[in-house]
Amino acid sequence: MSIGWIILIIVIVLIVGLVLWGVGAYNGLIALRNRVSNGWAQIDVQLKQRSDLIPNLVETVKGYATHESEVFTQVTQARARAMAVAVDPNATTADRADAENALSRTLINLQATAEAYPQLQANQNFMDLQGQLSALEQKIAYARQFYNDVVLKYNTTIETVPSNVIASMFRFTQAQYFQADETARQVPQVKF
């Protein structure tokens, strides 16, 4: 075998190896991007369940705390905004996170209002709704954690060598984290 044939075989093997690596890297990025989408869909399902539960909770509390209309208005407006952002195709993950964080804050106010009414605390319907809401909040927290973990892996893969070459060639963009807003990061003040 001549030297020319050996060089040709080496070049062909290198090209085939490079193509196989590129296909593998591309497929890995696609899989990660799909996991990010799936993680977001899981959050979306939990947030939809929470939005569906809120009117029942508000109506139950409203029956006992009729003079707390400001709290009910805030919860209703925050829920409406969260649902509007959820169906807006131009909304970003940050927009959705902001709307959902605002809704979470108003739910805390609603629960604080409910605590001021002992007869409401004894209402079985309210206790069931509050238990469902608590379970949903835990599921949402888990779904957010899963989503952010997948986003971390996806973004790291996009940024690191050598997969960043494939990512830039096929225009993979970084995903946004689901982050708490600034007011959620502040330490709550408890006053007696």
C-alpha cells in the first residue's frame, strides 16, 4: 500500500469520526432542548391546576371575610395576569415567572387573611382547598427545580467546547431560568 492510500484512509476516518461526533453533539443538544421544553410544560401544568383552584379558595374565604375585598381583588387580578401571560405566545419565561411570582404573593396575603378567621380555619372545604394548594405549591417548586436543572445542563452544553461549535452552527440559544423576583428574595418582617 502506498503512502497516498494510507493518508486517504486516515483523512476519511477523521472525516467520518468528525461527522459522527457532530451528529452526536447535535442530537444531544436537541435532547436537552426538548427536556427544557418538557420541564417548562410540567411547570405549566402545575400552574394551570393552581389557577383552577384559586377561584374556589377565594370564594370560600370571601364567604367568611366579606370586608377584605382588596385582597380578593389583588388575587383575582394577579390570577388574570398570570393566565394572560400563560397564553401569550410572545411572553418570555421571565414574564411568566414574574406573573406567577405576583400570584404567589397575593396567595400569601389571602392565606394571611384566612388565618384571621377561626371559623374559616375550622371549615372542612377550606381545609381541603388549602391542602390542595399546599400540595400544588410543592409540586410547582419541584417542577421549577427540575426545569432549572435541565436549563443549567442545556446552557452549559451550549457554552462549552467542543459542543459550542455545533450549538453556534445551528443557532441554539440559551434557555431562561425560572427565577424568583426581587420581593421574594427579601426577608419577611414579622411584627407582633
